Amino acid sequence: MIGFLGDFDLAEEAAQEAFAIAAGRWPRDGTPDNPRAWLVTTARNRAIDRIRRDRTLAEKTRLLEITEPVEMEMEATPIPDERLELLFTCCHPALPMEAQVALTLRTLGGLRTDEIARAFLVPEETMAKRLVRAKHKIRAAGIPFRVPPAHLLPDRLAAVLAVVYLVFNEGYGGRENLSDEALRLGGALAELMPDEPEVHGLLALMLIDDARRDARFAEGAIVPLRDQDRALWDLDKIERGRAELDRAMALGGRGPYVLQAALASLHSEEPQDWDQLAMLYGELARRTGSPVVELNRAVALAEAGDVDAALALTDTLELDTYHYLHATRAELLRRLGRIEASRAAYGRALELVHSDAERRFLERRLAELDS
């Protein structure tokens, strides 16, 4: 649709209208034989109707070179999964990586601008401007949006993996439909590109983390890993995740997703080897330069017994708008007996948190300081 219309916003609006029509019509009339073709054709025709109604866009109407809505011929592509096909189409290498991921999250992942901003740890206004700039670049440069041939898929893989990972993370906070979709896309990716270790690494990471889904929430609050009821874990899913991790390692994988999967696997063991976890977090931090990974390393250092070093590391991280930083500092300060400073850190975390389940958890921790 974007390639056909040359306008990201118009394509997005037309697609939303098509989905709305489908939601009202399909339950009554039944799902069409080719749902994707139906949606594309409906969206295309709605866009044509909109252009025709707007006289200021008459020239665009002529450029369409069509007088009546028509059924579109769907070209054969190397990607059997339609959602995955759309991911590879939207992750166009002519855009910066961050723009590819952000636009795809907005268009296909269904995430709001504020949710995407949180994923990138930037203000919502900043992310809104980046999205607008990216759309303008698409329009000005006439970037063609079409399914890439098989030999170009690896060039777009990093952005596609990032999108799937961020969709899963958003679902991990309680939106299970997003987690399920990310897992489905991860499985489809593994079938499409079976020799890519980072694909198996990401799928392994998601499987192992999702195996703890039923134990992560209790009475409306999030439950930390150390307090979870392991009887609620899906052990078969963990084993599937470890099998994917073994596959990634056999392919020579040592990338960020493989490392994160190895960390997730270690976290699922009892007892946890915190020294090994701290070492792996350090390796992941060196590869990614991520302050969030460094924050996780600080947690591992504290669990290994060096709370002072953990707090010192935390205080070097530029993550002031990230509620996990302040929640972690609050816990470290509590362990060091600095109760007033811990209370202030919990207060700051509560100012920044968005999830109700995490808010309840932080409120309980804050209340425990007075008990």
C-alpha cells in the first residue's frame, strides 16, 4: 500500500479503515478465501475514494491511472507468512535503523507513539518528530516499499529482529496478545531463515521468558523472578527455548540475542549462578553499549554479594527517566540501610512507571520500608 500510494499516512489510514470494515463484515459474511488480498484491495479502494473526494489531490488521482476499484494481483514472494512479509517490506534499509524499527512498530505492531518512545528511552515528543521525519523521507525520496527478494532478506534482518523483540517486550508487561504474536513471528522467522543464529537466539529468549508468564503476576502486581512459583512455569517451553539456544550456538552464534537467551536460560536455573550472570551481562554490555544491560549487570553484582559495587555502577548510568533504574537504586539503598534515600528512589520510580502491575509492586516495596 505504501509503495502504491507513495504516502505513509494515507496508506496507514486506509489500512485501518480496511481492518475496521473486516471486523464488521467477516463475522457476518465469513472470512474471504484470500484475507490479505481482500484487505489490500479494500484499503486501496478506500484510499482511491478518499483521493477522489479531495479536489486538491486530483493530480494524484490521475496518476493512479484507474477509473474503477479493481482486485489486485498478489505477487509470489519468498516469505510464506503474511505478517512477516510486511515486516520485511517496512524495514527498508534506505531509512536509519531506528526509523525502520519505530515506523514498523507503529504501523504493524500497533504500538502508540508513547509506547515506542518508552521502548527507545526517549521523550514522546522526540519520537513523534522522528516518525514524522521518517515519513517525510519516504515521501520525498520515493522509497519503494515492496517485498524484498530472498537474497536481500539478511540486509533487513537486524531491524526485523528488533521489531519482534520490542513487540514481545511490550507484551511481556501484560499484553499477552503481543507476546503471542511475537512468538509466532519468531517461529516463522526460524523456518524462513534456519541458518541465522540470531533468529534462533531471539526465539529462544522469547520462549524461555514467556514460559514464566503465569508466575509473573499475582493479585494485580508483578512478581520478581526470585519470588515466582516455579510450579507455574511452563517447563516444556523452557526446554524448547534451550533447544533453540543450542541450535544458535551450534551455528556459531555469539550475538546479542544469543547472549540474552543464554542469560534467560541461566535465570531459569536454581540456584542461579550470579557470578556467571554478571560476567555474561558484562559481555552483552560490551557488545551493545546499552546502559540498560549495565543496569542488569548491577543487579547481578548485588545478588552475587557486592551491593556497594552495584550501587556505584548504577549511579554512573544516564537513565534518569527509566523507572527500573530508580527501582533498582531503591532496593540497593535499602540493602545498605539507607532507608530515606531508598524511599526517595522509590518515589521517583513511581513517578515514572506506566504499568499498573509494576506500580502496585513498587507501592508494596515502599510500604515495606516503614514496617
